[in-house]
Amino acid sequence: MKTALFSLLLLCTAQLSQAHVVADVDFPENLPANTLHPKMKLNGAALRELYLLVDTYAGALYLEELSQSASQIIASEQHKTMIFHVLLNKVSARRLSNALHEALLLNISKHQHQGLQSDINTMLSYFSGSLKKGQQAVFHYIPNHGTQISVAGKVKGLIAGKDFYNAMLKVWIGKSPVTRAFKDNILGL
């Protein structure tokens, strides 16, 4: 009996420490603390497909405190990191940013869009050239500062305030996410 319980405990511990794999992309369970953020945990990861045939990107959301509540995640004042891992062989960075912009329009009001237009234009300016399979776009929210955006391993800049990041989160976990399954996976449901 003790051996069976011990084996079960080992199995559960091993599963908790493993990376989460989405379309052959390993997302670690934790992002170690660094000068930008404290230790962060994987809240969820998902695959974005087009037409149920084309894998476009794998996404992951890391938080300081895990949550399955979209509204709680959006409202929280904690470090948050969204990772877009490119799965296509090559994609125009502008095409990726335009797709993000279109998804934003589905999840925020016209009034919010007008208020964020300058920030959206700044984000769009960070994307140029092309992204290749395996490269990432990373949106990291720094509490009381704003959203630091990195593309293909290069920090592009910081968009001040929380409103822009909240709008970006809504692309994945808002009322009109990229897909319902994607939202559920990001929320860890």
C-alpha cells in the first residue's frame, strides 16, 4: 500500500515538473526570476490553427499567481507574460501584427480602440521583416509600468500603462478569443 502511494506521488510530482508541450513546443512550467520579473508559472498553453489545418503559433501565458478566471487575470496587477511561438516556416512580421490588430478589434469597443490607437500603432511599428519557425513575440506586463514587447529575441520597446496589455489579453481570454478551445487551454481549464 505504501509503495503504491509513493509511486503515485512520484508520478504526480514528475508530471508537475515537466514542460507543457504544444505542437512540439516545450513551454516550461516556470519562468525563473530575473531582473525583469519574479518567478512566474505557466497558467496555460494552446495551439492557434487556421481552418483547422494550419498550425500558426503556440501561445503560452505565464503569471505570478495562477488563475482560471479571465476577469481576475485581466484585473490583477501582477507580472504577466504572453508568448507567441511561430510555427509557420516563415511569416511576415507585419502579417502577424495585423492579425493581432484584427483580433483586438473583436475584443475591445470602438471607444477603447480610439484610446489605444497610438499604442497599437507603436506595437505595429515593432514588427518588421519576417519571423521564422521557432521565433517568438513576447508581451510582458510590468506592473505600474507597461508592456515590454520583444520580437525574435530583441526588445523593441515599452508601451506605458495597463490598458494596452489588457486589450492584448482579451485576444486570448476575452469574450471573442481566437477560439474557445484556445481560451480554455490558456486558462488551464
